[in-house]
Amino acid sequence: MCLFAFMCFLLLLSSFYLIMANSNSSSSMQQPLCHDSESSALLQFKQSFLINEYASGDPSAYPKVATWKSHREEGEGSDCCSWDGVECDRETGHVIGLHLASSYLYGSINSSSTLFNLVHLRRLDLSDNHFNYSEIPSAVGQLSRLRSLNLSMSRFFGQIPMELLALSKLVFIDLSGNIDPSGNLLLKLHKPDLRNLVQNLTHLKLLYLSLVDISSTIPYELANLSSLTSLGLRECGLYGEFPMNIFRLPSLQVLSVRYNPYLIGYLPEFENANPLKVLFLAHTRFSGELPTSIGRLGSLTALDIHFCNFTGLVPSSLGHLPQLSYLDLSYNFFSGQIPSSLANLTILTHLSLSSNDFIVWTLPWLGQQTKLIFLGLLGVNLTGEIPSSLTNMSQLSTLNLGENQLSGQIPSWLMNLTQLTQLDLEENQLEGSIPSSLFELINLQYLYLYSNYLNGTVRFHLLSKLKNLTQLELSNNRLSLLSYNSTNATFPKLNHLGLNECNLTEFPDFLRNQHELEWLSLAGNNIHGTIPRWMWNISRETLIALDLSGNFLTGFDQHPVVLPWFRLRRLYLDFNILQGPLPIPPPSTFEYSVTRNKLTGKIPPLLCNMTSLISLYLSSNNLSGRIPQCMANFSKSLIALQLGNNNFDGPIPETCTVPNNLRVIDLSENQFQGQIPRSLANCVMLEHLVLGNNQIDDVFPLWLGALPHLHVLILRSNKFHGAIKSWHTNFRFPSLRIIDLSNNELIGDLPYEYFQNWDAMKLTGGDTLRYMQANTRFEMPGYIMPANFMYSMTMTNKGMQRLYEKVPDSFTAIDFSGNNFEGSIPTSIGSLKGLHLLNLGDNNLSGHIPSSLGNLTQLESLDLSKNKLSGEIPSQLTWMTFLEFFNVSDNNLTGPIPQGKQFSTFSNTSFEGNPGLCGTPLSRACGSSEASPPTPSSLEQGSTSEFDWKFVLMGYGSGLVIGVSIGYYLMSWKHEWFVGTFGKQQRNWIRTERMGLRS
């Protein structure tokens, strides 16, 4: 018993010593308290900021510094090493890490901040706070031990300081995403620049500078960072060629240079050991083909190359990447078949192949990617019905099948895709009614059905089921809408609504309660009368685009001084019957068009406040007075100015007095007087100048020949006088394709040197029909809004004055008729092989018709009437096999009329007034037999391929007409315009996705 008690005592004793030993060991290993100086520095840093919940965007944000307490405060928390977000060295107690991401910090910071007293810092993270547009303090260079620096998304501003480059131990740096609420870049890396940074920070593993204004090429030294694993340079203004060796960095896993539209590059041949996981090149000018070796990137999880310039076939090896979950090849120039090997990518969650040149028809493998969340097949030439295999994709959130050739009805089984938030079936050939089951997709946010053949009645009360719906497009179908009772508050709050051509007769009453609209389009309906007063109250703070064109609107129930939508960017009121003074949009407006109305009065001075205008279309109204000189301020941003067919008078105001982007000026059919302002010579981007039908009193503006891009020059029906001065090398008109000087008072010889040097008129058109236009775009949250301005003009063609609403870019024309030119027709005209129209009629030209005109094998209209031409009609003119209109009447021509080909289609009126002519179609027979026309072997012929142009033939009898007429539109009823013009403009916007700021 005693022995047992003794053994128990020994056990207790040993346990006591063990506990004491452990206690002493624990005490010796306990982390020391932080240093008082560093604790004080942290507290002063805390006190220099406000806590503001709007300063951080992360939903998980919270104020970490709220728990920091001083030694004088009671309770726990006086040791800064225990404070939230503070990391201390376990041996020395020095603060080595400060992790304050998303901490609601708001305020300014500078080099006097006590933060920079923490000289032992190795890791500093201040991301997702609001530093009130402070510059990054130069004192950051004092933190010489820093290995990781994250200042992303924190509203820092200005040049990145040189002192940051002294932090030679940095392996991680993230300065991305410092932008203001409008998306403007706040930080810039110019001096020092990206090359300086790369040369100094040679140990970098992660470099994120997305949304930093770098505006330079990518230095080749970047390929020397052998430890680099991640590189994010999104939207930095990069340009030049991307160094291909960067793809060969041995550790690189993430590469993003997307949204640098002037960055060019090519993909290399990839090796098997390449560790690349993420490759983002979207919205750059990378081009060439995708190499087959891309199939060697076995670790690749995401490939995004949309909006690039890639061509060729999509390699089947792309389907052999087992880790690939994100694939976007959209908006490139890929051709051929979509490889069926993509069926192997069974873990894909995002697949977009939209807008390429694929030959598809059907995709039998579609449906095997059962994990897809996003499927984009817009414009890939799908035919047949909507594939039923889509029912396998139960997780699908976005389905885009727009701009294909899908037919049949919208299937009711779509209701089984219960996760759908976006459904896009626009611009197909779908017919029938919209199935009621579609309105059971309660998660739908976007529904796009426009430009199909859908019919029937849409009952607005069905839309009340789609409580999450924000964007609805039903335009350009055969639908009718059943009105909706505005008292029902369950109707979804929309930000985008398109109801063009939906047989509306009044403004839908439910609009009264729509206060979040950004885009509203009611064009091409039958809405009569005035715009109601309540319309001015809808979506005042949100509306950016409003289209009411193609209706029967007469005015405003209450005419506002300035339209009330202060964020408005686009306003279309064309083709109505609006009366009264010109409506004034807000200064924010980029595009304003109110053509073809009955507006009167002068241009009000308030219009001069619209200094952001890209296009201003006021043509075909009854506006009068002088153009305010202040409108010259528009030229900084203005691309298209159309004021034609009004009653404006006085001198043309000085234009292009500052750097500008003007491409289109149309002041035709007014009463402008005086001379053409010489300031137009500064409009170096000008392509289209139309000043016809005014009272301009000037000599021929030879100096306009210095404009390098001028395609169209219309000076018809003015008071231009004198001779055209000799050709000068500085005034070459290098791009001129259309010139109309008709009905002026010009004299002297025809300018043969000009004809010799107008090189653009020597080019024959290609097989693809394109139209002259100016293209640009402007971006705002949620939208990329392309602005495409079709050039238009009026010109006499084939004996009739015609309005060209769209001008084919290969159309070439010269009209010098109705002047007092004299002398002979220069043979050099025969070198202008691209000509489609030549009118030299009603002058005092003499001599023979040059046989070189037979070279003009593209010519469709030739008018030499009402001159003093003599001799025979050259038989070589029969080679002009596209010729539809020919007029040599009222000259002194003699001899037989050439026979055969196009000449057999011309009537007596083409030749009358020439007593010496004989032969068919005239009643005068020739005295001797007519020789057969020669073969064209002695003259060089142009292409005789036909253009795919729509044409209208008028007044040419029943004779055979070979060739093509230039597409044109006569002045016509407004809805003819609407179908031909508005239908093409409908998809004049692109929805954008929210992207991460880092990559």
C-alpha cells in the first residue's frame, strides 16, 4: 500500500516537472509584444481616415481598424500584433504585414503618413479603399523590405513615383483598377515608364497594372522576368508588337493584355511544357492563325480572344484541352467548319463562337457540354429549327442564337431551361406567336426577339411574371401590343425597351412608371399627335438613348427649353412632322438627328452648349437664319454635320479652327453666300463635302485637293466661276471618287492634268458591296454604342436627279455639265477606268469624241449632249457593256451610229439634233454599208464582273439593258426610308459584360 502511494507520488512529481517544463518552454516561445513606436504609428494612421462604407466595393468588406486600441484603453487589444489586419514577426515583434483590403478607409494619404514609419513591412495591402485621388506617396520608397504591394481599386491618382522602383525585393505588385466612377484611368506610368519598372523590379512573380495609363509599347525586357507567373496589362493604352518571347517565360501561368486595341501580335508555336493556364487577348489586333500546337497547353483553363483579327480554321487540337472551362473565339475572321472535337470539352462553362465566317448549318455535337452557363452562337450561320439538344444544358444562364437563319417557331421546351437570365433570338426567321411558356422563365433579365417574323398579340400582363426582366426587345416583327393598366405595380422595371414597328398608336401608358430606362426605342410605329408632357418625367436620371423616328409626331404637349434627360447620348426624332422651334437636347448628347420634319426658326444659341456632339443631322426642315459661329466648337468632337435642305443663309462659318475629326459636311440646298472658308483646309479627316444648290460665289477651290481623304466633292448649282487652275502636286485630290461641278459658271479647258492624276478613279470596284460611311463608337456603362453614318448625296444620273441615301464606296462619277467649258475632251479621261458616270453635257466642247472613252468599261451613264462636238461616234464605245444611258444629242456629229451591244437599246433621243448622223435608231439610213465594230484587242479593258447592287431602271423602253444601275433612292414616303435605313441601324449597340479589373 505504501509502495503504491509512493509510486503515485513519483508520477505526480514527474507530471509537475513536465508541466513546469512545458510552461517554461511556452513562455520562452511566446510572441513578443509589438513595438510601441509601431503601435503608435498604426493608431495615427487609423486616425487619419474616416470609416465610410461606400469606400469599399467588396460585399465582404468591414472596418478592420475599428478594433485597434491604444495602451491607455481598458481591456484586450493593446498589443498591435493582435489587431485585425496586422501581421508581426514572431521573433522580433516588428510589424511586417498590413492587410487592410476592403476596410472602408476614406481619406487622403501623403508622404508624411506614419504608415511609412513601419520600415520592416514586407506585405502591404490597401486595396479596395478610397484614398480620395491622392498620389501614391514617394515615401513608399522607404519600405525597402517590401515584397508585396497591393494598391488596387483604391482611387489613387497621378504618375506612379520613381521611388517605387527602388523596392527591389518586390515579387508582387498590383496597382490595377484605379479608375473614377466614369471609368477614366487615374494612374499613369509614363516617367518612369514600363521599361524602367521592369528593369528595376527583376524578381517579380506577379505584375498587375490593368487600367493604368501606360501608353507605350511592351518592352522586350519583360521577357527576362524568368520568375513571372502572372501578368495583367488590361486596357493600358499599349501599342506596337507584343514580344513573342513573353509566351515562352518558363513560369508564366496568367497572361492578360486584353482591351488594348492598338496592340498587335501573333501566337507562337507552343511547347509541351508550357504552363500557361489563362490567356486573355480580347480587343487587341492579334492576328494570324491559331497554331495547332495550342493543343499542347494541357493546363489551359481559359482562352479569350474575342474581337481580334484571327483568321483561318479553328484547329481541332483545341478540343484536346481537358482543363478548358472558358473559351471565347467570337468576333474574329475564322472560317470553315467548327471542329467537332469541341464536343470533348465537357467541363466548359463558357463557350462563345459568335460573329465569325464559319460554315455551320448545324452543330450535331451541341448539347454534350452539360455544364455550360454561357453559350454564344450569334451569327454562325445556323439553319433549321432551334436545336432540341439544348435541353441538356440545364445550367445555361445565357443563350445567344441571334443573327442566324433559324426557322420554325420558338419551342415551348425552352421553359425547361429554368436558369436562363439572357435569351437572344434576334434577327432570325422565326415565326408564329411568342409562346406563353416563355413568360414562365422567371429568372429572365434579357429577352431579345427583334427582327423575326413573329406575329400575334403580346399581352403586357404576361410580362408582369418576369419580375427580373430589365431588357426587352420585340422590334421589327409583326406583333401587336395589348395595352397595359399602369396601376398594376408589378410590371418589371426595365432599363432597355425596344418596340419598333409594333403597331403602336400611342405612347404605352405603362411607361409612366418606368424610371430606370436607359434605352427606349418606339420608332416606325403609328403614334400620332404631340409627345405628352408626362414623357419628360420618365427616367430623367437614367435615359441615354431615345428613338421616336418614323412616326407621325407633330410636336410637344409642353415644349421644354432643353430636353430633361441629363445623361442622354442619342436622340433620334427623324421622319415625323414636328413643327415649331428646334428641340434642344441636353449638353451630354453625342448623336442628334431630327431630319425630315417641319421645324422652323433659327438655330438657338443653346445648341452651342452641345460640345460633345459626334453627329448633328438637321436636314430637310424649314430652319432659317445664319449658322451661329459658336458651332465651330463642335469640330473638336463632331464627325458628321448635315444641315442640307433648309433655308439657312449668310456666309458659311469658319470650321475646323481647332484639331478635329470632321468627316462629313453637308450644307446643300440652302442659301449660303460668299466664299468657301479656307479653314476647311484644316479638316484633314474630311471625306464628304456637299455644298450644292447654294449661292456660293467663288473660284474652284483647288486647295481642297490637299485633303488626303476627300472622296466626295459636290459643288453643283452655285456661282463658281473662272477657269480651273493648273494641277499642282500639293493639291492632288488623292482619294477623290465623286466630283460634281454642274450648273456653275466655270470656263476654260477641261482640266486634263487632273484626269491624269485622279488615281482613285482608276480603281475598279470589288465584288463585295460596301457603302461610304464614317464609323466610330462611344462607350458607357453597359453599352458599346457604334455610330455608323451613311454618306448621302443628290446627283444627276442617267438623265434624272436622284437622291442617294447610301453611296456605294466603289461608285465613281464626274459631272461638269452646265458650265462654259470649251476645247476638246481630253483623252486622259480614258484612264479613269473606275468611272460609272460621266456628264460633260451643256458646255461649249468641240472636236472629236476620243476613242479612249472605250476604255471606260465600267461606265453606265455617258452624257455629252448640247456641245459642239463633231466627227463620228467612235465604234470603240460599243465596248462599254454596262452602259445604260447615252446622250450625244444637239452636237455636230456625223456618220453612222455604231451598232450592237448596248447601242441597240438607245432611242432616237440619244442622237437627235445631229443632222449628220445616220443609221438605227434614226430614220435616216446611211449611204454605205456599216463596218462591224473592231474587237477590243487594241484597248485595255476593265473588269466586266457585275456588282451585287439593287437597281431601278426608269424610262429606257423594252430594249436589252446589260450591266448594273447604281443603287439609289428617290425622294419617297418615309416608311420606305424606314425599312431601308432604320432596319440596318437597329443593331446599333452591343451589350457589354462586367469584367474583372485586374485581368
